[in-house]
Amino acid sequence: MKSIYFSVFLFSIYSLTIAQVTDGTSKANIIKQIKALEDLETKAILEADTMALKNLWENDYRVYNPYDRIFDKNQVLQGIKSTFITFSSFVREQEYYGVYDDVVFVMGKETVVFSGKNPDKGKELLIRYTDVYKLIDGSWKIIARHANIIK
């Protein structure tokens, strides 16, 4: 009887470790897709391309920003249009991808230099971030972001 319980336990652990993605899409392929979206978002942010960002972000997108406030999608887009959220340099380095069915989170760091009307204009800052993606109607959308200035 103990061996049956042990076998069930081992099978459960094995299933959890390999079954992070249930629709047949490989974890590596999902990470490749998310990496491409992260690169598109980085380019759009650097270019202040609000149309591209609007398409990458889910309608209910939320950001906990480095200034200790939670912004919705429209507030972030308005911040870009007003040049409060614009950059002369923006380099992103992904360090970890967590893939769980239709949700992916990315952890990493960004080295940025704000421009425009930002109080940190001209300063190089290191930001730690987490982006959260969800598969919605067949497309990956960024649904949430958390960012903290480290230095």
C-alpha cells in the first residue's frame, strides 16, 4: 500500500514539474513569444509609441510604478503623451520567466535614463521589474507590471 501512495506522490510531483503548459505549446516556445513581446514593448517605450503600447497592454492593465503609485493603462499612456514617462535610454534584461498555463511572469532589471518632464530626467537609474502576461483570445497581453527604482 505504501508503494502505491509513493508512486502516486512521485507521479504528482512529476506532473507538476512538466505540466506548466497544458495546451501543447512548449514552454520554450512561449518564452520565445514573450521575449519578442518584451522587445517590442521596450522599443515602443523608448520611441513613446502609444499606439503600439495600447496593443500590447490589456485594457485593464495596471502598473505599480517606481514612484509608489498604481496607474491604469490610460494614466500610463497620458504620462507618455505628457513626456513625464519618456526615456533617452531604456535597456531591459530579462532574468526569469515563469510559465503557468495561460499566465507568464517575467522578472528582470532595466537601466533607464528618463527624459521629458520627469524629475529624474538625465539620471541613469536601475529598476527591478516584474511583468505579468496572460493569454487572452489567443494573444499574449501584458496585464500588470511592478517596478522599483533600486539606484
